[in-house]
Amino acid sequence: MPIIPEETVQRYQRLKDDLNQHNHAYYVLDDPSIPDSEYDRLMRELQAIEQDFPSLLTPDSPSQRVGGVALDSFSQVVHTVPMLSLDNAFSDTEMVDFDRRIKDRINLDSSQQMIYACEPKLDGAAVSVLYKAGLLERAATRGDGSVGEDITANVRTIKSIPLRLQGENIPDILEVRGEIYMPKDGFNRLNQKAKQAGEKAFVNPRNAAAGSLRQLDSKITATRPLEMCAYSVGQFEGGDKPNSHFQMLQMLGQLGFKINQHIKQVEGIDDCEDYYQHLASIRDQLDYDIDGIVYKVNDFRLQERLGFVAKAPRWAIARKFPAQEEMTRLLDVEFQVGRTGAVTPVARLEPVFVGGVTVGNATLHNADEINRLGVCIGDTVIVRRAGDVIPQIVKAVLDKRPEGAQPIIFPERCPVCQSAVKRAEGEAVARCTGGLFCGAQTKEAIKHYASRKAMDIDGLGDKLVDALVDNDLIYSVADLYDLNLEGLVNLERMAQKSAENLLQSIEVSKQTTLPKFLYSLGIREVGEATAQTLANNFGTLDAVIAASIDQLLEIDDVGPIVARHIVDFFNNPDNLPIVEAIVAAGVQWKDIDQSADSLPLKGQTWVLTGTMETMSRAEAKDRLQEFGAKVAGSVSAKTHAVVAGPGAGSKLKKAQALEIQVLSEQSLIEFLATL
Ligand code: IVH
């Protein structure tokens, strides 16, 4: 065996400690301490030492998180302290009953309040991680609560789980329990990759987390974006055990575990209810799925007195949120035609209460999605509605397929105008080729033109547009400016006053900005940001109309597809006369000064994250864009600056890792005032 120089041994130990600490800062505290490049450099140095002197290598080395040899099967693990489950409560009344039962059992009089620890109920997979003398020894699934499976190799790859405990007060034996989950953005990225590769996507983050943990090949688990949040302990020997659950969680935090940021100690059932309402209101903004709140009697002595019933403790309860996934039946599929002719299959469902509302329709996206799901009309399906996102069908329950279930056939002709439906090569979307001849496309184009972020014509809602087109009062957006009182009052349910108001709003909306006007034209792939970039770069409508593909491609963020759509739009003989008629009707804006002084942020990309407290996010975006900046949704090496408000998470973390300047909202306001 080669003799290892003492400096190398010391350097190796130092590198291990430093890397473990940087890892903790990055994955547990969400607060990177060094740039990624420096982390990589230290890791390479550590690996080089391990290569030269393999005898130095220990299981707590940060290099050991990449996974190892695949297993044939998982071995069984007996839980010394059983892993219990929780009773559920589905209403406030059930919560009041829970509180009363506890008070009765410990003879608390009704005026006294119980102290509870409140935590989000994370939607992932329960895990037990055992440490001996501070070193991760074994990790196991919950299984049936008494016997689980040994998933140590997989758990080692999860960076928010310490391989060695930190700090002073380290028990001889410590079994930490918690939830392993997949954050939403990691889940979306994983599924996107799976879809691109033609592989099966995961139904939801919980299945993805559980599936990733049950990989026999830990190298696969290592590629999955998993995290662990600690929420209790099992075995605890040879150390100072705290007196309460809340203190225990603080201790776990000090030992290096990730603890949920929203845990809170409250007094009494009313505060539990407030906590529930608050978490329900921010649920959609969290980076991870939660399916309820867990309330636990805080004091360990009281927990002991209360004990257990069957497989659940008397001292804890899970208050569930309304489910975000439910089963229902797919009754039919209709095909809707959008502004750009995109034909979208819409599922008509047997109404079902999911995510807090009754859902009767869900999107099926496109033909590929229908094939991927393998769904038929008549099938029982799982519908998911999370937050404000359009309800989705995530799965067909194949073993409930009835006899006579009908395959979904994508139409070859437009259901509105009967023109051919075509799908361009490489595109997922099929489109009606009818253009403005298609009533559906005309209506959608007008609705988009009138919408708030476009020309903002107050009072011109979807139903009115449908009525105007169906009654032959308008055929294109330009016709809006020829509307008169007489024609309008003849429409069913249109009162004189409403008609006057509409004409007035159309008049007011004529004062606009060039970016809004470009956006309102509904050119394919030209969203608000691209419209702003076009306006900033060309300054006038005429210059945009005259721009060649090459000139368009010179602009950052305009790729060949958008450039082609822009040129095609203005070359289409139907479109220019409409644009000219709109301008002739008096729609106007201020052209954009192209001098460097007026656009001091030209070429810069900014990112806004977290909550803005003084101005709204839209306002901050508008102001930055007015000075020529591009406002993007994600941080990359090209980002010039990030404005971070309270609640900023992964974007802020990334900006810090990339050493990009970060401003508070206040500094942004001060900075804009200097321009
Ligand atoms: S405490 C005896 N706390 O919910 C107490 N569980 O139905 C046992 N879960 O299997 C669990 N978040 O996987 C607890 N903050 C939290 C939790 C939580 C999620 C899961 C856990 C458990 C299931 C119980």
C-alpha cells in the first residue's frame, strides 16, 4: 500500500468537510456558498486524491452520491420502532373533535389551549434513515409500517440527506424519518425529457418520487431530482433528546437535514384553522405538492400519555385538502379550433369535484397525447386539476375499460369550416387550413385583439365577439371600427347604454403602444415579450413590416420559426389591408426612439422572482422593457440581473451560484429612477 503523505490526508479530510458543507448550503439551505464552478473544481480535486489513494475513500465522501452497482432485489428491513400512519380529518368539525378528544384524555379544561406543531403534509414517499455514530448506515421504505425495503444505495444519492451528521449534539443512534419528494419543476423537466424520448411520463410527482426510490440501479436514482424533508425521529439513543416535536425539528435542522420552511407552533384549534387556510392559499405557489396539513401535539410527554390506537397516533392528525386527482368517465371528445387554427381535442367528462371545483372538461392537448394516454371514449380516467392550471387527463384506468369503448379519431376536416386539417412535419399540433375563412379562427383572432394585454377593449367579451361574427356585423378586427349604434342595438340582449359604452371603449383603445399593437395582431409565436423586442429593435410598424428574415434573425431571441411567421403574416394578402384599415381608423401609438439614450438596457436580460411589494410584477416588467431590457422567466449565464422579492427560491439560488447581480425591489426602483 502506498504511504499517504500527511498533507494529502489532511487535504482530503478538509475537502470532504468543505464539500459536504457547500452541499448542505446548496441543497438544504437553498443558499449556495460558492459558485458551481468552484464546487466542481473541489470535487475533481477530491476525486483525484481518491483515485491515487483508494484506501482513503469512506462512504461519507461527497463523491459517493452518484450511485453504485445495480441490485437484484431489495432486502427487507424490520422497523425497530414501527412507522405509523396518520388519521385523516376532512372538515373543520373533525378537527374540533380531534382537539376535544385530546383535551378530554389529558384532562385539560375547555378554556386551556393545546400547543400543536403544524406542518405541510408532503406528497411523496415516507423514508427512515438510520445514523450510527453520525454516519448514514441504512435507509428504508415504510413498507407495511413493520417491515420495509432497504433503499440505502438510492438514498445516498439524494443530496439534501447528509451522509454524515453535522454539529455537536450527535446521538449514538438516530433514525430520522421524513418524506422524499420530487419538486414540481424537477418533475416537469423529467416528464418533458421522457415525452421527448417517447418514454412513458409519470402521472404525478408522488409516483415519480416513489418510482425513483424503487430503482434497483441507484445510478438511475442519482439522476432524479429528489429531496428529503425530515419530520420526525424513530430510534434515538445516546444523546440529549429534546422535549418537544418543534425542538426536535430544530435539532434535525442543526444536524444537517432539510426542514420544511412553513412549520409553525400554534396554540389552540382556531390557530390550526388559520394555518390551514394560509397554506391552502399558497399551496399552488409552493415548489412541491402537498395534500394537507399535519398537526402534532408538540410536547413529547403528552404524546406519550396519549399513545396510539391501531396503526396511528392519537396525538397527530392529517387535515386533507380537497383532492387534486379524481376518477371519472370520459363521455366524449370535441375538437376546438383556436386563433391560429390549432385543433385541440377537449374531453367532455362526467362532472367530478376535483381541486376544489366541479370539472366537466379537460384538455387532451393533441393527437400525440391521445396516443400516449391510449385513452378511449367510455374509459374511466384520472383527472388532475392543480391550482389554476387547465384540468388534465393523466391516465386511463385500463382495467375499468367497458366493452364498446370507442377509439378517439382525430378529424381530417375542420369541424367549423370543413377545410382540411393538416399537421406540419415535426409539429405536434394539427391545424385547420381555412385561415380567416374559418369562422372559429376569425372569432379567436378578434377575441385576442380585444383582450386586456392586447388592445384592451373594455366590454368586448367572448360572447359579444361570437354574436358580432355570427350576425355578420364584423368579419375581421378592422370591422370593429365601423361598428355603429344602430347595428349594435339590433343585437339580441344589447341595450342602448351597453352599445354606447362599447363604442366609447373602442374609441379609447385607439391610443395604444407599438408593442401592444404588434402583440394584438396575433402573429404566431409572437407573444408579449417578442412584440416588445420587435418594437424596441425596429421602432416603427413600417420597419417591422419591411423587415426581412435576415434582419429579424439579427435580433436576440428571434429564431427562424418566429421570423418566418412574422414575414408570412405581413406577406399574406389578407393581412396588410386589415392593418392599414386599423391605422386609417385612427389607432395610434408613439414610435420608439432608437437612440442608445432611450434604451439604456438594450441587450440585457433581466429576471423577476419572488413577490414585488411596491409595484406589481407586470409594472416592473413594463418599466424594464421600456428601457429596452428583455424580461425572461428563467436564469441562465446570459442573465444580466435578477430582481428578487420575498419568497424567491430556485431562481435566486441559481443567480447566486452563477454570480449574477441580485437587486431588491427597492434597488430596482432606485436604479430605474437614474435612467
Ligand atoms: S408524521 C406518526 N409528518 O403522511 C406520524 N407524516 O399518512 C407519522 N407525511 O406515511 C407521520 N408529510 O409519509 C408526518 N409532515 C409530515 C408528513 C407526513 C407527509 C406522510 C408520511 C406518512 C403519511 C401518513
